[in-house]
Amino acid sequence: MGWAPGDLVSSRASSAPSTESASILIAIADPDRAGRVAAACAARNLLVTLAFTPEQVGRAARAVRFDLLLLGIASRSSVGSIVTAAQRFGDLLIVLLDREELPNPALAELGALAGIDDSAGHDEIAARISALLRLQRGDRSTDPVRWGPLELDVPRRGARWWGDTVDLTPIQYKVLVALARAQGAVMSRDQLAELVWGPVPADDGERVVAHIRRIRNKLEPDPSHPVFLLTSRGEGFRLADQATVEDRRRDERTAASWRGRERRRSQGNGRRNGGASGAGRPMRDEELLQAVRPMATPEVQAEKSRS
């Protein structure tokens, strides 16, 4: 993407910048990958600076006050010294880009608040960074957070599902806010625990699972087969793609409409076939003849002639 080692590159989204934009330092040795992650972050209205070496991290931290450092250039043995150097110039969040997502105590030992698997795509990395920043720094935006049929009014802690109010506990609300702001990206159990409770014991991921289960009981038609709040096996949780949710909702409405028409049609057939006393039973031949025979008698024919 045109980046060269040794450059410090700042990038802001092409749309109008927000006063709430966060400033982040991305330290990834591969210039091409660093540029792609920077572009994805800039698309989320984050002000990005790139560094490709530990020395550049130190120079950038001295020059700019950052909200977050995404660190993917150091071995675990050297993470501590880089983090210490960066935090000397400001209170910034540290996110470690590593080959595997470490438990919370290991991250804390390295001076990092959160970890992201190094195999994650640039859009997922940007989504996690954005969610982490907004939850850790506090969201002062008055705009609702929307994803598919879910609408969250953060300042008032209101929630609506397909337009209907849904009652959520504070923890359930925070989990849904984190997932909605991730915009379909996978969030690990530990990542969600960090966003909701801050630095926590490693086994707190189990608490997240319990809250996910309770949220599904409130949102999903069949909580044992969720279609909105999905599990990514071995990775974490995410919200279904908006288009998929809309398609399912349209299919459900079509099926419900079809069932309603069939029910009304069967009820109508019952009324036409004799109402309550003969619902669902066709008239026998002798009953039909008895019903029409009076019309053929001579008295009836004479009455019709006189009229």
C-alpha cells in the first residue's frame, strides 16, 4: 500500500471527523498489513499513526498523546519494555497482536489490557479496537447503536428488539453493546469480559457464556438454535450479518402469513359445510336431494307461475 519501514504515517477517515475520534498507534512490522489495518481503523473514524519498529513507537509516544497502542512488532520477552516506554508519555490502552489470545493474567503481566489473535483480519482487528475504546473510554454519543433488529439507546440504557422494548440487566446490556459495536466481528469470551468488567480473572469468560445464554432467552425464538447471537466455535461470539437476519425475519413473516391464510380458509370451509353442527363434514346425497326437492313440487311451481 505504499508504506515503507521508517515512515510514521497518520491517516484520518475521509468522512467528516468526529470530536470523539480516538488517536491510536499501530505498531506492525509488515508495512502492507499495517496499512490495511490502518485503513480499516480510519474507516471507523480513528486517527491512526503507524510505526514499524520499537524505536518509532517511543518517538511517536513522545510526540502524540495516544488513546491506544496496537502492538504487533515485539516478542513476548520485549513487550514489557516497549509498553513501559510508551506509557511513560501517557495513559494509553495496550492491545497485543499475538499468535494466540492470551489469558487475562498473562496479558496483565505483559502490560496489555487485551489481546487479539494475529490471524484476525484487518476489519475484525479494527472492530475490536473500536469496541474496546468506546467501552473503556465511555461513550458520550447520543446516537443509538443499531445492528439489524437490535437498537440500543446507550445514554438511557434502553433496548428495542424488532421495535419492541426488551428488558436487559446492566451486564447483558454491556455485552450487547460490545457485540453491536463490533458490527458482526467475533469477540472472544475474554475480550467481552474485559470490555464489561475490565481486568478480570481468567475464568470470567464463563460468566460471559452465562450472560449470553440469558440474552438468547430474551431475543431468540429458539434459544437452543440461535439465529442472531451466534457462537463461533473455539473463537467467541458475534451478531449475525444484518442481511441474514432480515432474510430470516421476512421468511418468518411469510410463513406466519401463509399459516394465517390456511387457518382462515379451513374455518371458512367449516362454516360453509354446516357451521358448528356439521363442520368439516360434506352433505350426503339424500340430504342434498331433500334440500332441493320442495322447489320441484307442483305447489311451488304454481306459486312461481302466479308470481
